[in-house]
Amino acid sequence: MTDPLHSGYAALLGRPNVGKSTLLNRLLGQKMAITSHKPQTTRHRILGVRTEERGQIVYIDTPGIHQRGDKAMNRYLNRTAHTTLLDVDLAIFVCQAMAWHAEDEQVLEAIKRAGTPVIAVVNKIDSVQPREKLLPFLAELGRRHEFLEIIPVSAKDGTQVDTLNELVLRHLPQGDPIFPADQITDRPERFFAAEILREQIIRRYHKELPYAVTVEIERFEEEPDRYIIGAVIWVERDNQRAILLGRQGLAMKEAASVARRNMAEFFDTRVHLDVWIKVKKSWSSDEASLAQLGYSE
């Protein structure tokens, strides 16, 4: 008699910058979410499907729940994470080894209120030496809530990530796969084109500029041997447009060139990429502008 299949939704939740997106990519064995060292890199729910013989895990990466800022964008990010929590079978609470902040407590309280079963993942253990130093932190975490499991991992080098996958699958309900075995996400290709370009902007520009930038794909055409993509980078002020362009437009050309190569690798085809930079005043503070630019649930 064969073992029953387990399938369901598991949401990665945590404060900004604890490594949720890096962990998602590692759990899936491929890059699905953009990453950077800057907080609030993830702005959307990103769904990634892992199908195995024993069942299927539908992982959902979420924006970091945070207390900072009261713009429409900040409210959208928090709302996206909170509403995702209500629609999943399992929560994966990601925190950073040896670091506990008020925002970690805020995330854990949201999970408690939702009543969702939860696995605690202590990430970035590669930065803790010797590993025995983790023991008091793990013990204290266990006193904060009755977790199904507490597992230390390193999304960066893959330590214990396979074990985490096994634990997640074990705690999902019995049932048939939700998606076809060959499907890896529910997002269209143009979404990933926008994210790949935004990743380059986030990584290359400092301070607050990345938070005033979003990317919209206005043209996405598939030809037999290439994709033709037209992207608009929206900023909030004219001086931000000048910063993005750089001297004689060289900074933007370099960022777009790297993004184009990354798109070609992701889509496994040649890519022709055109990029324009336009100004939409205070778009991140306006609910209607956010919805127009794809920030909606």
C-alpha cells in the first residue's frame, strides 16, 4: 500500500531582510524571487511549486511585515503578507539567528491570531560560530510559541534546507497535487521580466532610490528565436530619473544590459530589451497609482 500524498500551501513569513526570498529559491532549486541586501525587496506574493513523488508543496514568498513607514506602499506590503497568512495550510516563520526584533514579535503575533500551524525557521546560521551558540536562542524561541518544528538553516549555503522541505511536506494535509507537475509558478513571464530589471536597480543604487522605483512591462512579444521586451521604470521625481540615467546614460545602460542577460538565462532565449525612465509623482503614496502599476491583491 502506497503512502498517501500530501499537498498544500505554505507561506514564508517574517520581517524584512531575514532571507525569505533566498530561502524560497533554495527550496525550489531555482531562482524564482529577486534578492538583495536591502529591506522590502519583495513586493508581491510569489508562488513557487515543488512537486515530488510524495506530494506537492506550493510555497508562497511574502513581503516582510514591518513597522517602518506609512506610505500606501508600506500598507500594501503588510496587507499582502497578512492576507496570505489567512489562505494557507502552513506558516513558515523565518527569523534570523541570534537576532530578535519588535518586528519579529509582530509577525509571530499575526501568526498566532490567524491560528495557522507554524514551523519556525532560524536562518543565517552560517554566520554563527561555533554552532553551539545557537542553543540558547533556539530554546528562547521555543518558549515564545508552540511551533510544530524549530529548524536552523542556512538559505545561503543550503544547510538543512532539504530537511525543511521534508518537514513541510509532512505537515501539509493529505491530498492530490494542486497544480500540474510541470508548473512552477502562477505568475506570467512579463512579471519576472519586471522583477529581473528591478533587481538590478535595487542592487546598484543606494539609499532610498530603490524604494521610489517600480518597473512596468509595456511590451512583451514572443518571436520564434527571441523575446522583445519594452520596460518602463517609474520614479517619483525628476532628480531620481537623472540619478538612474547617470552620466550620458551609462549607468542605466549597464543595468539594462545585465538585466537583459539575466532575462535571457531565465527565459532560455535571446532577449531584446528597451528601457525608458518616466516620472509619476508620488506613485508609492497613492493607492490608485499602486493599483495601476500592478500592486493589487
